[in-house]
Amino acid sequence: MAKNKKTSRSWGGRFKTAPSPRMQAFTASIGFDIRLFPYDVRASIAHARMLAATKIISAAERDKIVRGLRAVEKELASGRFKPDTSDEDIHMAVERRLIEKIGAPGAKLHTARSRNDQVATDVRLFVKDAIAAVDAAGEKLQAVLVEVASRHPRAILPGYTHLQRAQPVLLGHHLLAYYDMLERDRGRLADCLVRADVLTLGSGALAGTTLPIDRKLVAHELGFARVCENSIDGVADRDFIVEFLAAVALVLTHLSRLANEITLWVSAEFGFAMLDDAYSTGSSMMPQKKNPDIAELVRGKSGRTYGNLIAVLTALKGLPLAYNSDLQEDKEPLFDSTDTALHCLEMTAALLASLRFDEEAMAAAASDPLLLATDLAEHLVAEGVAFREAHEITGRLVRHSLETGVALTDMSDAELTTFCPALAGASALLDAARSIDRRRSAGGTSGALLTRRLRKLERRHARKAR
Amino acid sequence: MAKNKKTSRSWGGRFKTAPSPRMQAFTASIGFDIRLFPYDVRASIAHARMLAATKIISAAERDKIVRGLRAVEKELASGRFKPDTSDEDIHMAVERRLIEKIGAPGAKLHTARSRNDQVATDVRLFVKDAIAAVDAAGEKLQAVLVEVASRHPRAILPGYTHLQRAQPVLLGHHLLAYYDMLERDRGRLADCLVRADVLTLGSGALAGTTLPIDRKLVAHELGFARVCENSIDGVADRDFIVEFLAAVALVLTHLSRLANEITLWVSAEFGFAMLDDAYSTGSSMMPQKKNPDIAELVRGKSGRTYGNLIAVLTALKGLPLAYNSDLQEDKEPLFDSTDTALHCLEMTAALLASLRFDEEAMAAAASDPLLLATDLAEHLVAEGVAFREAHEITGRLVRHSLETGVALTDMSDAELTTFCPALAGASALLDAARSIDRRRSAGGTSGALLTRRLRKLERRHARKAR
Amino acid sequence: MAKNKKTSRSWGGRFKTAPSPRMQAFTASIGFDIRLFPYDVRASIAHARMLAATKIISAAERDKIVRGLRAVEKELASGRFKPDTSDEDIHMAVERRLIEKIGAPGAKLHTARSRNDQVATDVRLFVKDAIAAVDAAGEKLQAVLVEVASRHPRAILPGYTHLQRAQPVLLGHHLLAYYDMLERDRGRLADCLVRADVLTLGSGALAGTTLPIDRKLVAHELGFARVCENSIDGVADRDFIVEFLAAVALVLTHLSRLANEITLWVSAEFGFAMLDDAYSTGSSMMPQKKNPDIAELVRGKSGRTYGNLIAVLTALKGLPLAYNSDLQEDKEPLFDSTDTALHCLEMTAALLASLRFDEEAMAAAASDPLLLATDLAEHLVAEGVAFREAHEITGRLVRHSLETGVALTDMSDAELTTFCPALAGASALLDAARSIDRRRSAGGTSGALLTRRLRKLERRHARKAR
Amino acid sequence: MAKNKKTSRSWGGRFKTAPSPRMQAFTASIGFDIRLFPYDVRASIAHARMLAATKIISAAERDKIVRGLRAVEKELASGRFKPDTSDEDIHMAVERRLIEKIGAPGAKLHTARSRNDQVATDVRLFVKDAIAAVDAAGEKLQAVLVEVASRHPRAILPGYTHLQRAQPVLLGHHLLAYYDMLERDRGRLADCLVRADVLTLGSGALAGTTLPIDRKLVAHELGFARVCENSIDGVADRDFIVEFLAAVALVLTHLSRLANEITLWVSAEFGFAMLDDAYSTGSSMMPQKKNPDIAELVRGKSGRTYGNLIAVLTALKGLPLAYNSDLQEDKEPLFDSTDTALHCLEMTAALLASLRFDEEAMAAAASDPLLLATDLAEHLVAEGVAFREAHEITGRLVRHSLETGVALTDMSDAELTTFCPALAGASALLDAARSIDRRRSAGGTSGALLTRRLRKLERRHARKAR
């Protein structure tokens, strides 16, 4: 019986001529799916055990296969076994090498499965690990945000809307806005996990198998929470990848906002923070430069995560069921977004932890009494003026201050009361710290609220760290 | 005291000159955010009640405001009140009209809030409704899938991989693959709802307010599960929109796959189904044409949902905290994806329910004995041949059949056993219906599994319909 | 002979039952393609003239058709004729109304054409106009850039890399960077025009027609430069839309950069420019706010142009030839990107022209002697020091200045020469204006180069304006 | 004088502490920009020659630098020199190695340039080569289309709209639709080349240099058509990359359409063509499968080209001038889209050339007389019936044929004339080949037009091939 001994091509029988090498190079995924090898081996071991449990193979064959697979895994990990494009993909590479090592029993491993259900299983195992890793990196950045916020419990900076100074806020309050974004990111990842945590092995090519397999056994062995209910969906579904890519795109969106703020904070114009030498780069031409390279890269890398999301959505659009090779295009974007999320979370944490905030500079920027115009208006409200009128009065007062160059804090009661009698004594309100402390309703920036929340979060992360 | 009486511009005091009309036309969002008016009125009523409960306004003022807002809502619903671009947005339009109607108390409504927290609240209310509506439309399409599957309990068609006939499957099994996709879509929407279900009102412009508001009261009144914990995040966050847009993009991805399959099924070449006259269109030039217009549009509309997702992600990228006007760009994509999802789910259900499947044509296409080559190989496995070898043997048998033109079912045992002795009697296996019934492991296409699942799903949807 | 008198449905004969109203509402494009009516009428008039010239209809019929079409156009322009969804699209609406008005000859207009070639023709006419309009708006913004640059011929501000002050540059030089971006944008539009400027009418449904039409005549009448060479491509091609959308996406990318810079310039921290009251907006809550709303919206609107591009690319992906209804999804993104480009170019020009630059504030920011570190290093090069060494020396000098707080300009020759003897006298170099003037090689920021270029550009735009 | 001897870090002087290794790994681009080494060396050689021509360095120094650079290039090409992440990027790696090899003169190479203008130059050189390569691959696919069309000069298949059979067309006519798409693709590349063909070297970090460089000399040496006119734009511009990525996205859009058609053609249902064994793949589970893997991958790879386009657009959005590290994110998408375009064009050509078209099967599919309904309607027009009426009459005839099961070709004149007297003798028209030959107006599918065009195109490609 003639066989294709040299390659792992598993489908030679039906074909008269050999595949074109150019085609092999083009269609092979081994160049990137080799990254899945630990998952492929793990899933194959579970599959072999099930085949033995259901008597499709013998216990002796199972043992040889399992030992063989572990040996192949070691060879792949060490780089001693280097698959090439004639292997098509990691699945065929592992099987080919297994057969080379253990002979006949290896030829039984692919019983009752197809690469279609196998690759879906491998990728789901990968995504489960990726979710855990990104979640952990997100949690670490949250811990850094809490730590930096706690380091500066009373630091005040201007809160901005439209990049115009709006109202004074506590630095900690500002940083915790990012904490909450990350909390939602982690929630999305957790939700994605539930839908990814499904065994597809056993779907066969698309219709299941005629052999008496036991899918629950495999699910249990591999730690999947559920078995997919429809074999066609099992091989055709890539939702869990798109969902993960969308969650990562939002992670990077959040990081791009923080990164952009860091570039502002360390600019000469804002001067709110200083870069550590170890976390900044210089210029090849300009000797004085010190650049927030990390922040810029993190900001820019949002682009690749949006691109990866679009790449996979596009590849899926309009595909007839069940498996099509277009699905092979899912892996590189998945790997890239995983790595991008991990690196960017990690580096943002390192950068943030290394920033030296300049509390004085921030306070000076927040000290402009105009930032307390809303406090004045709200004071008038408390004095019985309708808010819309109070806003109008205070607006004219602001204009007066700008036109005369006299700060609100420097105006006498006489001057203030020409705008509204109720402004008498109001200049006492014009203190940033006091303003902040008065914002005590839920979610506000007051120091009391911040302190309480920071203590709670510190306990949460301390528990985790243990 | 001079006032801008003619417009609802709420910020005139500080400005010396009036806004440029060109700028007003460019920056106004009233052209599209008018759609939010029911939410804006509802949120304002809740806000007014809270202002009264906390004694910031009087009960009498509250009553006038509430009655006035209801009147404004009616005027907007009937089209009697038509805001224009000088109103900027729906919030200012409603307030302006309220003041016109009830005078002084109206000028107190905007106390302790900003448009920044107000618009976030309105949009969250909209998204909560949008999620419920898309979920219901998804459930209806699921019910149609079950209904159509139940109508054809034994219909067999070829299952495809790579658009090549692969193995026979039941039509019902094929359709339920889409059921499971929609189930995940609905799961994503439910998860998104949890993160959308958060009150942002009370965040003020970005830092909360100095007035003694009660946010829990407002949350309770509006049916929000939680109050946002950080005022800066409250006004800057649009995650819930991106998450909803990503969920919708996947809904449309799934529908694009089904739609593309329908265009195949109703083609002359496949001939698996016939379009109903009422759900197809003709040609202005070619008198014989009958086109699956709905399916094509649904497929094509996936594009706009991907585009809407990218539009909002891009708008968010790199934005410094807190509110920036870029966030105004969230609404049109949100509205468009909501409508697209609703219409496409509804029309796909109508189209699918109206299709007449041709069971004979499908069965004929599935009757090619080559589609049972895997069954032969698995038979050899049961007879003790290693799968990889069984695959090779069967592959050569396939090649022999193709080269000689003799169907597998027409080969004698003598002929078959030249390939492998274990093939004796195997041609009895070469029956599509029997093949299908042998795929009994979890998730497989067997009739028994399908029937059991359809009964369960029918019960589920019957319960819902009651 | 029974006819569908009430609607313009042109394809009733083959169908037994009427279309579902829900389907009609879903598939109708009249809601947005009504915008094409002037192009549809124009193309129909040219078509009718050709039909008469080739004797397919009579001269008398032609005259009735042309007069009828002009009347329909007026009714559409004035809003007296309001098509509804039973009209499907603008083409059928115009034809229906024409037949209502002129009777029998109207029923001959659709001879030898299909909506497939007709809509492609209408959209190409639209795109040609859109290109001209966006080009003109781009040119106007270029003229404003030149005008603003000329208003501040000697204004110096820090040039930035990584948002860190890098080297002093002239404001005019900085602004002309945007001039050059727009020049490329206009070049792309001109190139796109060449490929859009092709007549598709005469392609029929996809295969041409058996009637003796004269396409060159129609091309001439409509001002198309060429006739498409392949009828299938003629109805299936939407490249010209994607190319236009990509060109617009780059326009908005450029505007987003300028817009973001404007938000920086008008921030309190930079203070390089002041917003005009007429081109800024206030806050509903904070009386002191004055926001660069236009700039933020322009920046954010980049998102929708990226989204529109992706929407159409996605709709085209994988479509079999020739026409499919997915192509109907081309119009809304096209219209939206056209309007976005026009409005954003116009508003950026208005905003920029209204900015008041603060030359003193910019000069102060550029006066930091550290920005001239490169000049020092290049001075050392001129004195024979290898650049890499000169960079290292100057870098250490910078560090010394930062650590001691002594500005480079305040260091004595004695101090300077401890770093390198060749630094003797170098502090004379540390003048921003002088530094700028020394950058005289092509493309550099020197005043001489800028003046020469501004004069040239002023002449160019003056010529255009005449 | 202390120096960083071990690394190529060019900016150590100003920094007190060494960069964090984690940061170095994150910010280094050497992992992918090593691909630019031939361009980097070429540009550096041109730069060195200019420095000598302008007396900034000596002729002897120049010679050492040029020889050294050539040696470094050889080391990089052979893999003997392997840069690491401490080298940051290819520019620093080359300079570091040059200095190691030739000592002092190497330290002069970076005079009057920055990595900002250097990388822009390298990438432009790369893009110029990429455009030429993609153009050549496009031209080869065009030649294959012509060759395949010429191989089947009279093959008829149904033309489709909405994937419904519409009218018979020649296979050659259908294939040439793709020829014209590729012609536009090549036109876009040529236009992109003009804007890419600009020297940026000499822009310095962003403001030019104070040294007396000669940019025209460098442009001439490197073969650039022009020198950029604005140094800030020179380092900040990545339009040429976006434009190239957009052009490639359209190439892949076109290929995805052809690829999808090929999957249809080789399906059992269409049966219009057979895959060559060498250009198809099998299944690991199903022995009978033969899959159009290449076509599916090409179709799916459209996704990555859309993703790459979005990645770079996103990275550019809102960036302040001039250089920011976000721009580093341009390279991987550029490289990926270049490779994708080249491979997909090449493999589509190979696949198409290897397809065996089944002329009989195509002809049978096109022989349905309903496809000639338009011919009947146009015949009635020639007989004086208004087209809209002729369409209605023919539509009813079609319905009659479908309801009675009597083909149009089998109807007697007596039967036909009950629909319209002018239909007498019309059944003679109902021949696909005759119908095709009557479509003789410009762009139509007639054999005469096709033959003429094929001859012309054969000559064009023959000329090129010589």
C-alpha cells in the first residue's frame, strides 16, 4: 500500500497528483498555528483517552499515543522538531511526528475527529488562557491605579471637558475613572469566557461521527464547562474570537485615552508629571528630548486591535456553513490582539507607576477661580435663584472677570452684588479644596468618598495578591 | 437682565457675541437626537422628583415641571413642537419649550445636572430598550427556525464544507446551527445590558455637584440597577454603546451567513428552495427575474454594522477625559445599528418562513454515495483498520469511482474487497438516511437527537409566546 | 391587459401575488436615493435623446419625454411630488410619474436600459459633483491656511515631536504642513475622478442590449470622458465609491490632526490661541466654559468616514458578479462621507480663520534654550566633532542644565567648554529666531523659504479666486 | 568620555539611568523593521555621498562609510549580524554595527538627519518597490485572464444578477470584467506611486537642519522624483501608506469576488469547472473531499487588508504634528498587505490557469429559454410595443411557461400570439448564442466584440512579456 511517507498530508488517497509546492506554502498555517501546539497535544491526549474509554482503541494504544504526544510536545517546545509547510498545520505536524515516533497506534489518533473540530477546540483552549492572562494584566493595572491614587490622596488637578479646565477634581478620582473602565473590560472578558468555554471536539467534519464517542468525558478532561449542541455550529462558529477581539479593542480604547492623557501630563505645557528616565526614550538627533514613547505606542496600538476585529468580522461575513478555509484567517489577529493587550496593559502599569506627579503644578492649574463658577451658580440656587438664571448671572460675572482682568477671588462683595445680591460673601466659596469636598453625592470627587473607595479597593487587591 | 429669549441656548452669559449660524448648524445634534425625546422627558421627570424630594425645589414646582414635561412630550410626539438647530440638542429643546410653557419653575429643572450626565442617561435608557427589542426579534427568528425545522423533520440535504458536499445532514440540524448563533447573540445582549444598566445622572459636568442630590432615588425611579461610582467615568464612558454595536455586528454576521445560504438555495443551480412572490422582487429590464432581494440586503447590511462599530471606536480613540464633543458621534451609529438589527431579524424571519423547501431536490443532492466515504472509513475503523489507513483506502476507492464512473453503491463486494477485505458488505452502509441516524453522539445530526431538541425548543418558545 | 396602475412597480407580469408591504419598506431605497433625482433626470434625458437619434423612439416621443422629465424634476425639487416606498427607488418613481404625466411615450423611456446601469450612471454623476465640491472646499481651506500664515509671518512656536517641544519653527511653516496634506488629498480626488468619469449606461442588466444604441452619444451628452468596456463590470463595479470614501477618510484624518492641535492650542495650558465667541460653545452647567466644539466634532467625525469606508468594502466582499442588491448599500455611506467632508472642511476653515493666535505666548514657549540643543550639536559638527559624539556631549550638557537649573543661555564659556572646547562662544547660537533662519535647505523652516512659498501660494489662490 | 558602548542607543547623554529592558522590548521595532535593511543601507549611502559632496564629511570618510555600509548589508542579508531589541530599530542597528566596523567615521553618518526623516525615506523606498511588485503580479493575473478567455472563445454561461440566471454571456466577457477591475487597481497603484515618490530625508527631526545639505542630490541618487516641500509634513505624513493599503484592499475585494465565484463554479451544484489536484486540498476526515482552499483563503484574506487599512487610519487619527511613535505602527500592516496582495494575485493566477472549465455544463445552464425573456421584450420594442408594456407581456408569458411547464421554445406561434400578436415567429430568437451575438453595442457580450478585445489585449501582454 503506497503511502505519502515524507509528509503529514493526510488526504492523499483521492488525489492523482501531488499538491503544488506554491499552493502548499500559501495554504499552510503551520507558520503561525504552531503556537497552538500545547493545546493541540492536550486535546489529542484527551481525545485518545476517550477513544480508549469507549473501546475504539485499546488501552495499550492509548498509552503509546499519550507518551508519544508528550514526547512530540517536548520536541516542539525545545525546537528540536521543526514542522515545515508540507505539514499544512500544527495538527498534521503533530500527527505526522507521532506516527514517526510510535508507528501504527499513531495512525489511530485521528479516529472520529476532523481538523475542523480539532482546531476549534485548540483555539478555544487558547482563548480561555488568553482571557485569564488579559484579565490578570487588567487587574494589575487596576492595582497600580489604586496604588498611585493612594500615593497622592489630596492631589488636586483641573478636571477637563473639551480639554478646557472645567472643575477641580482629585487626581485619585480621575485615576479611578480608568479603574472602572478596566472593571468593565474584565466583566466583558468574563462573559466572553462563558461562551468560549464549550467543547467542539466530537463535531467531526460537521455532522458528528458514526463512532460511539463520549464527548462529556473529553469536556471533563479538558475542563470545558459544556459540550456544543450542534455539530455544524461547532465547526463554523468563531463568535468567541470576535467577542474577545471586541473586548480587547475596548481595552485598548481605554488605554489609548490614558496614554494620550499621559502625553499631555508630561508635556512642558501641562507639566503635571515627569517621566522616569527608565521609561522614556531619547532622540537620535535632538540631544534634549525625552519622549513618552510607551504612551504613544499604546495609543497607536489601538489601531491594530480595531484592525484585527475588522479582519475577522470581514472573513466571517457571508460564509456559508459549515467550515470554510476563510476561518483559518482567525488566528493571526487573535494572537496579535492577545499579545497587544498583554503588553500594553503591562507597560501602561509600569509607566504609570514610574510617573512622578507634580502636585504643585497640578494645584496651580486648578486654582483658577473660574473653575468654581459652577459652585457660585449652585450657591445662588441654594439662595433661591433658579439655576438657569444663576448660570446666566455667573456667566456675566465670568465675562466681567475676563474683560477686566480681575479674578473672581479678588472681587469685593460690592462688586459681586452688582451682579446678584445673593453673591454677597460668595467669594469664600472660591477654594478648590473646599469645592471638592462639597461634592459628596454618590460618585462625586470629594475626598471622603475617594478615601472610602480607595480603602475598599486596596483590600480587594491585597486579597488577590495574597 | 438681558436674556437670549429666542433660543434655548443655555450658556449665553459668558459670551459677548452670538454663535455663528453655520457653527450652530454644524454642532447641533437635534437633527438626530430628537429620537431620544421620550427618554429625555422621562429622565427629567425623575430628576425633578428627586429635586423636590431633596428640597432643592418645592413640590409645587415639581408638579408644574412634571406636567409641563408631559405636555412637551406630547407636542414632540405629535410633531406640533419642532425644535430647530438653534436648540442645539434635544435637552435644550425640551428645556426651552418647558420654560416657554410654565415659566420660572422650568428654569430650575437643570439644577444639579449637566447635559453631559443627562445625555449619557438618555442614551442608556435608549440602549436598554434597544437591547430588549433586538433580543425579542432574535427570539422570534429562533422560533421561526424551530418552526421551519419542525415542518421538515426528515428533510435531508448535503452538509457542506468549503462549499463542497461533505456529508448528508438533516435540514433541521442545519437550521438549528443558526438557532445557536442567535442564542449566543442574545447572551451577549443580556451581558451588555448589565453594564448599560447604570445611572449616570448626578455626575454633573464631570465632578458631581455641591447640591444634596439623591442618586439612588433617581435610579429607582428610572429602573436602573446601579449608580455609577465615578462621576468622570459617568460622563466619559461609551463602552455600553461599543459593546452593543459589537453584539449587533455579530448578529448581522450570522444573518449574512444565512442570507448568503438562502441566495444559494434559491439559485437555479441548487434549487433547494423557492422564493415566495411576496418576498421576492423582479427586474426592471428582465421579465423572467425573481430575486432574493431581502437576503442580499441583509447580507450587505452587515457592512454598515461593522462600519458603525468602527465609527464609534475611532471617535473614542485617544480622547482625554472627561466629556468631549466627539462623543456626540455615538448616536447615529447606535440608531442605525439598532434599526438594522431589528429590520434584518424581522425580514429574515419573514423570508425564511415564506421559503418553500424542495425536499426532493435536497435529497437528490445528498444522495451521492461519495458523501458517505467517511462512513466507509469509520466502518473500516470498526473493523480494526487504523483510521489514517482507512482514510487512505477509502480515498483510493473514491478516486477509482470517479475515474471509472462507477458509483460506490454500484460496486460489487468483489470490487470493493480489492481495496480492503473489510469492505465486504459495506455498500449496505451507503444510504444517507441511515448514515444520518448513526450520528447519535451529542451534537450530531441524527433524527432522534433533532426531534428531542426540537420538542424542547418548541416548548420553550410556546412558553414565551403565552 | 391588467396593469399595476397605482405603483411604479415595473416587474409585475411574472408575479402572481403582490409584494409584501413589509418587504417593500425594507427593500425600497427611495428614502435616500431621492437625493439622486437631478442626476436621474439628466441621465434619462440623455438616454431619451439617444433613443431618438438611433430611431428607437420618435423625435416626438423624445420631446414629450424630455419635457415630462423636466416637469417631474421640478415637482421633485419643490416637494410637490413625494415618492413613497411602493416606488422602490428614484428611478421607478421618476418613470411612474412621467407615465402619469405624459402617458404612452413615458412607457418607452426604459427601453434598452436597466436600473443596474442606470443607478451606476446616476451615482457616477453624483460622485463627479462630490469630487468637485470637496476639492473646492479643500482649496478654500488651503487658502485660509495661507492667509493665516501670512498674517503671522514671523510668529514662532515650538515644533513638537512626541508632544515634547523639539525645535522652534515658524507658525506659517507648521500651517503649511496641512496645506501639503490637502494638496495630496486633492490629488487623490483628481485621480479618483478619472476612474469615476466613465459611462455605464448601455450595459443593460449586465450583458448590454440587442437594440442598436449609441453609447458614445450618451457619454458626450452627459460629459463622461469614456464608455465602460465591459457591461458586466459596468453594473458590478463600485470601486469609484470606495476610492472616493478612502480619499475622504484621509481628508478627515488630516482634519482630525489639525482639530486636535487646535484643542491643544486653545487649552489654558498651551494658550497659543483664543477661540472666537462665534465659533465656540458654552456649557449648560458650567458658566465659565468656552469650548472648541467644532474642532472636537471634526476630530470625532473622522470615525464615521472610516466606518463608511468599511461599510462599503464589507458589502462588496465576496459578491459574485454581476449586480446584487448588496450594492444598494453604497449610497448612504457615500452621501454621508460627502457631507462630512464638505462640512468639516468648511467649518475648519471658518474656525481657523477666526482663531486669534497669541504670538507672545507661542514665542515664550519656544524660547527654552534646550530646544536649540540640536543647533549646538550641529555647531560642534561644523567644528569637526563627529555627530554621534556631538550629540552625546550636548546631551550631557542638557542633563547638567536640568540638574543645576542653569539655562544653557546663562552658562559661561568656561562652563560650556568643560563639556567640549568647541563650545566656546556657542551660546550666541541659542536664539530661536536665528536658529530658524539657519534652516535654509529645501523644506526647512527658515523665514526666507516660508516667505517665498507664501508669495507663490498667494498668487496661486488669487488666480483661482478671480 | 563615557559612552554606551554595548548598545546602539544613540541618545544616552541626557539620561541618568538606563532604559528599562521591558520598555526596550516593547518599544523596539527591530523585530519587524529589519525588513527595511536594504533600503536603510541604500539611503544611508546616498546620505553619506551628499555629506561628502557638501564637504560636511571628507571623501575618505565617505568611502569608509560606504564600504562599511555595504559590509553591514551583507552581514544582515546573510544573517551573520543579528540585531537585538537593545538596537531599537534597523537604523540604530546599522549605525551601531557600522561604528563597530569602521570606527570614528561611522559616528558621522547620522549628521544632519534624524530617524524621523530616515524611516520615512526607507518606507517610501519600500512602498515604491511594493507598488511595482503588486502591479507586476496584477499584470500577470490579467494575462492569465486573457489566456483563459482565449482558450474558451465561444463558451457560454449564464450571466447572473442576484445569483439568479439573468442572460447568457460569454465566459470570456465574464472574465474580462475582472481584467478591468485589475486595470483600475493598477491605475490606483500608479497614482499612489506619484505621491510616494518624494524624498523626505533632509527634513531632520521636523525642522530641517542648520547644515548646508543638498537634498536634490540625495533625491537624484535614490531615484526620487521630488523633494518634500515642508519638513514637518515630511516626517508626519503617512498618506502614501494609507493610500497603498486602500488600493490593496480593493485588489483583495476584487479577488474575493472572483474567488467566491470559483467556489461556486467548482461546486457540485454549478459544476462549471473542475479543480486541478495540484491546486486543491483534501480533508483529514472525509476521504472524498477536494476543496478550493486557495479560493477560500484569498476570499478570507480580504479581511486582513481591510483590517490593516483601519489599523493605520486609526493610528493616525488625531495625532498632533510632527512625529509621534504611533507612526511606528505603520510598518506591520504595510508589510502584511504587501505580502497578501502578492501571494493572492499569484495564487489566483495559478488557480485560474489550472481550472478546467466544462463548456457543456455551462452551456446547459445557459440554455434555459427564460434567460432570453429580455430578448423577447426587446423584439416587441422593435415591433413597436412600448418597453414597459413589452416587459409586462413577456412577464406574463414567463409566468405562463412556469405554471404550465411548457418552455418558451416549445410554444407555438398560436400560443405566443395570444399574449401579443407581435410575438409571431419570436421563438426563433430564443437561442443563447444568437442572443449573445446581437449584443453588439459598446461593452456588450457579443463574440465579435470579445474577439476584437482579446486580440488587442493579447498584443498588449505579448509586448510586455518580451
